[in-house]
Amino acid sequence: MIATGLLLMLLALLGAPLFSIIAASALLGFYRSEIDLSVVAIEFFRIAEMPVLLAIPLFTFAGYLLSESNAPVRLVNLTRALLGWLPGGLAMVSLLACALFTAFTGASGVTIVALGALLYPALIQDGYKENFSLGLVTTSGSLGLLFAPALPLILYAVVVQQLGIAQGVSVDAMFLAGLLPGLLMLALLTGWSFWSGRHQPLSRFSWQAALKAIREAAWEIPLPLTVLGGVYSGYFAISEAAAVTALYVLVVEVGIRREISLRRLPAVMRESTVLVGGILVILGVSLASTNYLIDAGIPNLLFDWIQNLVSDRLTFLILLNLFLLMLGMMLDIFSALVLMVPLLLPMAIGYGIDPIHLGIIFLANMQIGYFTPPVGMNLFIASYRFKKPVLQLYSATLPWFLILLVTLLIITYWPGLSLFLVSAR
């Protein structure tokens, strides 16, 4: 068994696809337990029966369409026209624009590439220091993962529902739970931007420029209202909201604005489908592997072992944050969710942690892990995108990292921040 585990680890280090490693471990486990290997295929069929799963490809397609169009430019222009006159206004614009864009695309690297070319030169031109500008764009690239309709929120709910060991973890509950923690992150970073930009020359507010920006972004402005308003009013289910969003974006960007040609459309569909296919394959084989682990009693053994070392809930949460930050540096958020949630959730429940609260802690850590030195993914994306040494990115992101670390501690030890809106609905 140990030799098999070492062999699988070696294959992973040599670059074997993640889903093949997970599938191999599940198949070997079931084979040794003399369980029919068809259970792996059954897991794929089981997730295919979930109506909420339709939301993942539809929201992903909508996000890819937005990233391929000029919507990012209009979003930046709109927020700049409305907020650019404030002290630190352009920095606040950058934070809000990146958060909104990441929420719809679900991928922070895409945000850095798509919006970085607009925001970084604009910040430098407005007189912001280079390190401040680099830190802001790199950090805010992952800032929207707690806002609806970010894919990680949906995927966490799907994984927990498939485990069947926690009640009340729905997609709309996760959307609500992420709102206040996400706003707290935005508020603290906005405060830092205000303080850092207090000596910047102020631009005058122009009603003419604001109305022009509103007119230009008139088709994009209803998107968040459609998703959030439709879901929380009960008018749309999550999958229906995703379908409406995808259709709306398709009609606007292809039919009305014509920024994506019919010739380009199949390529955009293919790119979004590749991402969704990767997520679903990893999800299917991970749930099969999780079933084997549960049958073998691994989560219970792991919980008993940790409980012998850590007796109180607060210490467990500290260790959980440290582990998740390291995980966020090394693994993309989708793989981390489907691999680790099945193991961490039973332990968290054993320590009295609400499953919804655990989800927000998990995603907040992943968000910060994206730019945590030394190997956070966004550090290298930003280094490549802006042609700067990665060591400079380490120092540039440090103040932002410390602010978000404080926010993470608040989110972790104040469960009510995540659960207030969920319990009040």
C-alpha cells in the first residue's frame, strides 16, 4: 500500500494529470476491497443527475464571453467615472472592477491578464508608486471569489451535497455567506487605498463622463442584478439564473454589440468547455475516491489522530488556516475543493464548525494563497504579465497580504459574519 502511494506521488511529480492520479488511487482502493469498479462510473452518473451542476458550464461560458469582449474596458470606465474623483479613487476602481470581473469569470489569473493591461498603466500614469500598483492588481485578481456567482462557491455546495453529511449547504446559502466577508475584504483594502492615495491629485467629478460611461455599460449593468435579484427573490433557481445570464451575455456581446464574431464564438465555447470538462472529470473521480476513503473510515481515523494532538476548536482553526494557505499556493482552487473538502468537512463538524462557515474559510484562504510567497500562482502570472521580477512582486503584495490576513482571522473567529445573512433569510 505504501509502495503504491509512493508510486502515485512520483507520477504526480512527473506531471501526470491530476484526475488520472485520483482515479488510479480510487480504482486500486476499490479493487483491493473487492468492490466492483463500476462504482467509479456510478459517481459520474450521480453528479450528472444534479440540476445545480448545470450552473457551472453556463456561468463559465458567460464569464469567458465577457472576458473576450470589451466589457472589462466598460467596467473600468464606469467605476472610474463614478469613483475616480475620490482620494485613492483609481485604486478603489481597480479593486471593485477586479472583484466584479473575478466573480463572473471565476478565475483570478484571467482577471490579471484581462484587466491588468488597463489598470496597471492607468495607476502608474495617475502617480501611484510602482510597487503599490503591482501589489494592488496582483492582489485584487482573486478578490471576487467570495461574491456570487463565483464558481468556487457553487462547487463547494455541490461537493458537500454529494457527501450527504451536512444539511443546508445550498448554492444560494453560499452566495449569501460570502457577501459580508467579501465586502469586509473590499472595505479594508479600500481603506488602505484611500490612505495610500491621500496625497494624489484629485480629478473632478463630471456628470457628462458618468452618464457617458453608464450609457456605454448599459447592457452590462443589469447582470449582477439579474443573478442576485433573480435568485434571492425566488424567481430563478441557480441553474435558471445561470441559463438566463449565459443567454443574455451571448445576445448582447454577439448579437447586439457584435464584439465577438460568429466565427470566434466556437473557439470561446471550446475554451470554456475545456475548463468545465476538467472540473467535472476531477469532481467525478474525486467523489469516487472520497467514497472509498469513507468506506475505509479514513476521515474518522484522521479526526481521531488530530483530536489527540489538538483538543480545542481555536487551535484547530489556526492549523486549518496554515494548511489551506499552503494548499492555495500549490493547487488550483477547483482541485483543492474536490480533493480536500471531503476530508476536512468531517473533521470541522467534529470540532463544531458550521459547514457553510468552513466553506467561506476555505475559499478565503484559497483567495489569499493565490499570491502567498513563495509559489502563489498569481505572483508568477503577474510577473510574466508585467515583466517584473517575482521577488519584486513578493514585496509589492506584502501590505495587501497582511491586510487580508487580518480579514481572514476575523472571518475565521467570527462565524456570525458568514452566517448572519444565511440565518436571516
